[in-house]
Amino acid sequence: MIDRAKVEQILGKIRVGLMADGGNIDLVDIKEDVIYVKLKGACGTCPMATLTLKNWVEKNLKTEIPEVKEVVAV
């Protein structure tokens, strides 16, 4: 089972970069090793949001928590 506190800690580091660009990210849920997040602010409407999610958010979470299968925006 993925530790919610660990996910929040990693998202806290990611959040700093997103906030610098006017965005943010919230943890919505964790189910069956899939992490569900909500991109907010500038990140919620950015055309590059999918790349940010997969290439930055998902990559960092998978590096720190190998059991993460996927990160999905809701």
C-alpha cells in the first residue's frame, strides 16, 4: 500500500515548481497503486499539463515510490 504521507511529501517538492508558474497540484486519492491528482491554477488549463503530469509528476513519484503504477489527473 502506498503511504499517503510520502506522496504528499513528494508532491510538496513538485508543488514549489508548479507554484512558480502559477499552478498547483492536489492529491485526490490513491487506489490500487494509482495516484489521482488535480492540477489547479495555470496548470489546470495549460496545454502542456499532460506532459507536466507524465514527465515530471509521475516520473518523480515513480522514482521515489516504485510501486506507483500511474498518476492520473481528475
